[in-house]
Amino acid sequence: MTSVIDVANLTKGYGQDRGLNGVSFTVAPGEVLALLGPNGAGKTTCVEILEGHRRRDSGEVSVLGVDPALGGRRLRDRIGIVMQEAGIDPELTVREVLEHYGRAYSQRRAAVELAELVELTDRLDDRVSRLSGGQQRRIDLALGLVGTPELVFLDEPTTGFDPVARRRSWDVIGDLAAAGTTVVLTTHYLEEAEQLADRILVLVAGQIVAEGTPDELRRGAQRETTIRFGLPRVDAPLESLLEPLQGKASGRGMDLEVTTSRPTADLAHITGWALARGIELEGLVVETTSLEQAYLRLVEGEQP
Ligand SMILES: Nc1ncnc2c1ncn2[C@@H]1O[C@H](COP(=O)(O)OP(=O)(O)OP(=O)(O)O)[C@@H](O)[C@H]1O
Ligand SMILES: [Mg+2]
């Protein structure tokens, strides 16, 4: 199957080593790709080159079979875009904005349908300026879908959303993907990437430093388990708790955190120790490496 996006050795320089420095990747039809990376890593630069909104310095780029630098309107008609910073006229109503942008596309969704998708039905006739920041951002998401695109670029689409709206928008994006739309997403929410992405690219200082499914990235990081609980208030010294542990114990505020590659043995020891003394371990949690921890290790190791 031919890829929807094909990028080879893409570079873009803004001087002082900023920009993109030889990025290569492909995106398959129907795939959801998340671009992660710290502020200034080059995510928006990369996405905007793929959209045809920015010029590249060098490299090969193909989007839906055409070079976006030359793609023009035919390509625009097949893609949807949610920019990191969108400029919508705040004096228009939500309905007017959705209808206005729809006109640019040959196959468009009705304003009513779009408003329903992003839960703004009751605000259709309000001016954009009357909406809250998160509600305005939901218009941006709707505009990304107005042209029934085959491919959508979502540059931090849920920034400013409340947690409920964010989860609902994951459903919207998930439904698009399930219907076969290819999605390229940038986000700073690791949970968002974990929920939505088939594959993740981590970009640091204009280069890809890791690539894989969310599971692969988690597994690539050192696989350890963290056991955490509130430090018990007991008169007896804690040596009998700490010394037999195989993992590493450290204090975190009022909590004790044990990082271990032998979670079964360490957990048995900790709970056995507490049971023998009739102590309830407050806030006891056991967790394996999260995508967020894996990401932080990757990025902290790579950042200049
Ligand atoms: N038009 C421009 N002129 C000069 N430098 C630029 C320009 N656009 C971006 N840059 C620089 O290129 C680097 C990458 O920017 P980019 O916007 O692609 O990062 P990003 O990964 O999207 O970051 P964020 O997470 O903050 O959105 C930054 O150092 C930025 O300052
Ligand atoms: Mg950006």
C-alpha cells in the first residue's frame, strides 16, 4: 500500500541550528501519527511544510501523492487543517464561520453537523468573540473537518479544552480514524497520544530521536515498576522496612517511592511489613513505566 505521506531528509533552517535537520518518515493510509517533542522541536514547522504552508530547504516530501509545495488547491481540497494558531474573524457567528470556510471545499459538512461534532450546537448563532477560549478552539477543530478530508493535520488541537471536552474530542478524532481518515497530530498531552496514536515520532531539536507505537516507546524505556505510598507514621525505625528491599527507595514529600525491577518481591515485603504492624499504607499505588515517563527520559537525555 502506498503511503499517504512520505518524507525523506527534510530540512528547514531558520539560522542558529533551529528548524528541521534531516527528518524522514512515512504515514500509512488510515494511520494516526502523533508528533511529540518539546517547545521549539520543529513539530509545527514539519506539519506546515506538509500542509504546503511553509517552504522547505531540501528533502523529498509527498502528501497524497503530490509535493505540497506545488500541490495548490487540489491538494487543499483533500486535507483538513487545525493550525496551532488560527485566525478567525471574531465578529462572525459560529455558523457563518463554518459556512464560510466550507465554501472552499468541494465536499463539505453542514454547519449543523460540524457544530454537533464539537458540541457547539447551542452557540451556532453567537459571535465567535462571545465564546470562551476552549469553545473557540473547538471551532478550529470543526474547521479541520469541514471539507470531509482524507487526511487531517491537527497541531495541538485540544490545547485549552477542559478535560471532558478533551475526551469528547478524542472520540471525534477516533471516529474519523476509524472511518479511514489519516491523521497527523501534534500534542503535549501524552495521554492524548496514547489514546489516539497508532505510532509516535519524538522530535527533539529538529531530529527524530524515537519512533514506535506507544507500547514500543514504553518498553524501550527501562522497564521498572514504581511502588508508592504515604510514609507510615510509626515510632519504630524504618530500617526493617527499607533494608530488605531490592529496589531503590526515596522520599517524595510525604510519600515513599520504591523503584524496582522485582516488584512482586518488594511489594510482598512492604505489605507484609505493614500488615505485621497493623498499618494501612495510605495512597498505595503500583505502576509500570508510563508513556510520560518514557517520553521524559527520552527528551531529557536528548535535549541540548
Ligand atoms: N518563521 C520563523 N522564523 C524563525 N524561526 C522560526 C520560525 N518559525 C519557527 N522558528 C523556530 O524554529 C524552531 C521550531 O519551531 P516550531 O514552531 O516548529 O516548534 P514546535 O515543535 O511546533 O514547538 P511548540 O511545541 O512550542 O509549538 C523554534 O526554535 C522556532 O523559534
Ligand atoms: Mg508548534
